Amino acid sequence: MASNKPSFLQNLQRALQLDLFGDLFAVERVAAPASTPSPSSSPSKNPSNPPHQESGTKLRQILLGEVVLEYTLRRSKRRSIGFLIGDDGLRITAPKWVTLLDIEQAIIEKQEWILKHLRAKREQQSQKQAAQLRFEDGATIQLLGDAFRLRFELGRSKITLDQANTELLIQLPVEPEDPLHESMCRTRLKAWLQQQAKLIFSQRMPELAQELGVDYKHMQLSSAGTRWGSCTSNGVIRLNWRLVHLDPDLIDYVIAHELAHRIEMNHSPAFWATVGRIYPHYDQARKRLKEVAVSGLPQI
């Protein structure tokens, strides 16, 4: 289906005329008993395993084989032990009646899961850090699958795409050495990229919708951290603005995917057959898109 990749300028000129991780890592374990321990129960009767009654958050450690695992523990009124892998590591929330021994036993039972997801989180953070855009002359950014070098100049706030020299000229009223330069550049570039994404999506959406024979209510830009697009039952289609970094062929695939949901609100064989009506090589595009994580795109 895909035609030869048009230039970035051609897309803009033509344009002018299906959740963060939520609670992905949350795990419920020990259910609270029907009643809490009686007041007569005291730490002195079980000195090796006293209940912890603190309401604040504490940093603790546990040895798992040869691995020293740090975790934060918070006591609450909840009725079970909750595990969460966050940017700062393992966080555990436990009822006040649960002993530290019970908590550590729960960690040992879940250690394979915990270590696996901690490694995945670290890898994700490393990829995100590596994808941080450097706001300096010569740094590169992907636009519609092509690499453009950044060049900075002092001047009125303006961004110009130099297709011939594969450069993106960013003019700002502050010198690159100014502490405000990076934040101003980040804000201006993000707005500019979102504007270009909206123009390109607005061009391709009607064309592909007409080809498929469907309509939609309207299109919105999305900043989702893990999804490329979505389609609601009432016809609102959201497309991740970061798609502007990818090849136009992949942008078309995502749009075709979401438009196909206007006929099939599922991922059944009938759905994929619908996608195939306007994007026959969707299997190839699916494979390519799986190799590109949203978090791996330039972090602006």
C-alpha cells in the first residue's frame, strides 16, 4: 500500500491545503484476617517478630541470595500487602498488623517477580536516559524517519526545517550558554513537533478513512507513554504525537489500525482483514513498530 516516502516538507505542504503503566506492577498478596490481633497481644510475647506500628515510610534491606534488595516500607490501613515497582525501586505498603517477618517472607516468595521487574524498570530508565535529546549543535533528531542535525542561532523564536541540508534550525532570543536556553528550546521544539504531527495526521486521516469507507468524530493528539493510538466507540481517535519521528509508512499503519476499529472494536481476524484492505502489509509494519518503544524515541 505504501508509496515512496514523501519529504517532510511535502507532508506539511499537503497538510496545509487502541494504557503508563497504571497499576501494572501492583500485586495483592495477604488478605487481612476477619479481626485484627487483640490488644492483649504484645511484642514481649514474640520478641523476635514484633509488629511494626509506624505509619511513615522506612527504607529497609533484605538479602536475597547474593543480592541486597532495598525497599521502602509504608504502613497503612489497607488489608493486604501491596508491591509496586516504581522509578525509585520496590515500594511495599502493608497493614499495621502484618509483622516484618511476614513481609520479608512475602518478598522471598515474590523475589523472582520482583527482581525481574526491577531489571526491566532499570533497562527502561537506561533507554529513556539514552534517548534524552541533547540541545547542542550537531545533535540529531529523527523526523519522519530521517535524521536531522540541530543548529542553534540567536534570534526571534522560530524553528526552520532545512530539507536540503538535513538541518533543523532553532532560533531563540537567548544564547546557548544561558541557563534558560534548554528549557526554552524544549518547550518550543515540543510545541513545534506537535504542530507538525497534527498537520500530518489531519492530512492522512481523511484520505485513509475515505479509502476504508468509514468516518470518525474527530482526531486528538495523545502523549501516552506506551500506546501509539486509540479509538473510542463514539469515533474519537487519538494518535501519539511522537509518531512524527517515525517513517510515514508506519504513521499510515497506525492510522489504518485505529480507523479499522470503526468497523471492528476488537483485534479479531475480521479486524486484521479490515486493516488489510487499506494496508496489506500490516504484519511487517506491526513487527517494525514493536521494535520501536515510545520511551525509546527522543525525550523532549
